[in-house]
Amino acid sequence: MTTLDDILNAPHPASEWILTQDCAETGLHPDDIRAEMLRRIREMRASIERGLSSDAKSITGMVGWNAKGLWDAPDVLGAPVLKRVQAYAMAVNEENARMGRIVAAPTAGSAGTIPGALIGVADHLGIPDEQLVNPMILAAGIGKAISKRMFISGAAGGCQAEIGSSAAMAAAAIVELMGGTPRAAVHAASMALMNTIGLVCDPVGGYVEVPCVSRNAFYAVHAVSAAQLALAQLESFIPPDEVLGAMASVGRMMPAALRETADGGLAQTPTGLAVTARMEGKKEGEGPGGMIELPLA
């Protein structure tokens, strides 16, 4: 079983070591894997482009205009990479909410984080898609190592498992894109993970829209931040595989109400409950038991 520590100690670049391991397991030729990864990168880019050009609402009407709204807005902070990363991430997740074609990375709910962070940084720096293939292979290897130790679904381990994993994958990919070492890439992943521990999965109405769309925007930036720290040779004080173990432990302790059931968090706010009732065709104030019980102020 490949661990984060294995990747940390791999020869540079880590993506080539991961590719060799994968070819040995699958019997596939490296060129075939690279070609498939480039195809997926182009699918990610296509979903970004569709998302940035559309303000069509999702089926629930909760999202659909955020990515285009941010993209078209003035960059009042003078932070073009920040704006680009956030807009790209939301574009992908709003495409998902409109039932458009996206690449789950590693899940549909966290699909915007990697393209938002990696493609956003690449476009900011003028780096072509062909140079994103190896970073994406490393991201896949990080995701695989995480999945062997921990859940990657919100239903199993909370949003820390989904968005934490995608942020870790994206952070490592950015480090490799910028020529960083395997050690730096894994520590970037570790710092992204350690700062998502305990994050609950609370989609309103059970739809992967609120808070998921904006959460991808925030954690795409989170991934960029982790990469920047690691590229400056900062490291996680807790060893990466121990961080992963801690996150898995927290996921097991997390109550079911906070794991994508829509029984806790934002999903149980008065507005969240009202949206759920509307989508289920109930009258306002009517819930499964005849009434929606609102929390006390």
C-alpha cells in the first residue's frame, strides 16, 4: 500500500515514481496514462469555460450565477490569481449543479478544487495544459494514498474527507508544477489536510450546491496557500501519514448528522429547511412530520 511517506521519499519528480507504480499495477503503458490524464485536464478546462460563461440556475435555484458573477466583476483587491482560482473552482461546481459534464476529483462535490487551483495557477503563469499532466499524476497518487487510509466521501467522513482530499491533491500538484521536491509536495498535501480536519458535510437539502460551490472556491485558495508554504520549505510539524490518521479518526467520530445527511449544520437552518421543503413539494413550514422544527434563536 502506497503511503504519503512513500511518495515523500520517492525520487524527483514524484509523478514519475507514481506513474511507474501505476503501470506495474495496471499493466498500462505510461503514454496511455499520460494521454488519458491530458484528456481529463481538457474536460476540466471545458467545464471551467462553460461555467464561466453561464448564469443559468441549477435545478434548485440556489446556485448558478456565482462563477460568472465573480469572473465578470472588477478585481478590486488587485489579486488576479486569487480571483481566477476561485472563479474556476466555482465554475466547475456550478456546472455539476446544472448536471453538466465534470471530472470528479476525487468526488463531484469537490470537483472544482483541483481545476480551480492547478489550472488557475497555470493560466495565471501562462503554463500550457501539456505541462499539467505530471502534476495531475502526482495528485492522483496523493488521492490514492489518502483513500487507502481514509474515506474520500462526505457521507463517510464529512467534508474534510472530500474537500480536504481534493485540496491536498491540488496543493501537491502545484508544488510539482513549480518544480518542488516530492518532500515539499507531500508536506503541502499534509498542511492542506491538517487545516481541514473536522470540517462537516452539510449540503442544504442534500444537494451539492450550498455550501459546496463556495467551499470549493475557498479550498482551492487553501490548496494554493499550502503549496506556497511548502515551496518556501515550510513543513507540517506532524508527519503527513499521522495527519492522515488523525483525519480518519475524526471522520469515524463524526456523527451521522454531519456527514452529508442534511440533518445538521447549514442544512438545518431555517432557510435550509425551507429550501428542502420547497424542493420536496411541501408547503412552507411543513416537514416530514407535518412541521419543520426551527432551532431556537
